[in-house]
Amino acid sequence: MTSSSEVPVRVLIINPNTSQHMTDALKPVIDALGFENVQYTFFTSPTPGIPSINSPDDAAESATVCLPALVPMLPMHDVFLIACYSQHPLVPQLKKECDALQREATKGAGGAGARKYVTGIFEASVLSSLALTGSQPNEGFGIVSTGKIWETALREAVHEMFGVSDSKRFVGCQTTGLNASELHELPAEKVRGKMMEATKNLLRDGKKAGSEVQAICLGCAGMVGLEEAVRTACVEELGEDASKTVSIVDGVKAGVGALITLARGGF
């Protein structure tokens, strides 16, 4: 196998909504991760498309718009991150397309290196949260997301991922009442206040359920850069010392790291 130092990992970051501003906001965050010998390409949904994915129905429609444009790009990339915090249909759809490419490549001598990897920021953040929690049965994680519809949708998505309808590891989801585009359009202080309120409500939910929240997922790609608001809310609700045990999980960072590790590890 060729070493990772010789062959760059080609990463495609997929924003399935039409907001170029949201795509651009991801770039400095990903660059700051400092992975060497990685080539990043950023994809924004074609227009007309979905400007802000505010429900599972929007996610499904965005997949219909994006998939035809993405399929021709698959051979030129190794790993694919869907930067939408939902159980996004593009994850299984692109896995299916990548599996077909791999089967075709392995028919001949060119099969080596054909393996490709796909995940979404939702899946990546949940898996990272499980790694950060759970030394005690009552230690878990929760999600802070945007519109209220996600409280049910993401709870059901986590339960489906776990294969159970109830788990003390997952405290639940609290939302800001803002949509994804409003995270960038509204005054920063208003957004910050909404993020802090949702975070405190999540921590209180944990206390009521007898769970200790040790990880909080940022439940929208548009929440990049809002970690400080979540951290401040943790300090105000739990106190300085107790808040230090809470990890804040950015699904974009988690997804990029997981995918590069899979590709370089040859899993």
C-alpha cells in the first residue's frame, strides 16, 4: 500500500443547501485542523435548490437536487462529508454510488485504492460523543440544534442509529428556534443568546433525567464558531469546575477527522 505521506487524501465537503456563505464559513475551521497532505474541495448545492435545510423534507429535496451533480465527482475524491446536521439521504445514496464504483474497480488490476468513505456530520458527532462519554451509566450527550422540528427528528435519528428507542446515553435535543440561515443573518448577540438558552435547557433536561451531560453536539453546520456561546452557558449553569467535564462536538471537525483516519488506515 502506498503510504499516506505520498498520496494525498482527497476530501469533498458537501453543503447540500445553496448558501455559499455557509460553505465559506467551513473553510477556515477545516484548515485549522492542520491535517497534512490533504486536498479539500468544497461543494455547494446547485440552484434552484434548498437555501436552508429546516426539516427532514428539505433534506430529502436537497439530496434530489445534489445527487446528479455529485455522482460525476466521486471518482476524483476519496472521502465525502455531508455537512448537514440531519439523517441526510445523501449519506446512504453516496455510499451506494461509491460501492458501485468499488465493485467496478476491483474487477481488474486497478482495484487497489478504490475504497471510498462517506459520512454525515450528524453520524460523526454522535460517534465522537460516545467516545467522550460513558465511563458511568448516567453519563451521556445531547444536541443543540435549530428549529423545533429537529427535537423529534434528531431524537428518532439517534434511536435508529443506536437500534433502541431509549438510551440514557442520549439526553435529547434542545433547539434555538432559529433556522440555519438565521444563524448568520441575525445579530450575533441574539444568536448567542438563543444558543446559550438552548444549552442550559439541555443541561437541565439531563439533571431531570438523572443524567450527566458530558458532550454537546452542535446540531447544525451553520453553528461553526459558536462553541464559545455553548461553553459560556455550561459555565453559567454548572459552574466553572463542573463545566470542564463537558466536551463540545463540532460535527464538521469530527467528520473530517474520522474520514481521513479511515482513508489513511485503509479500513
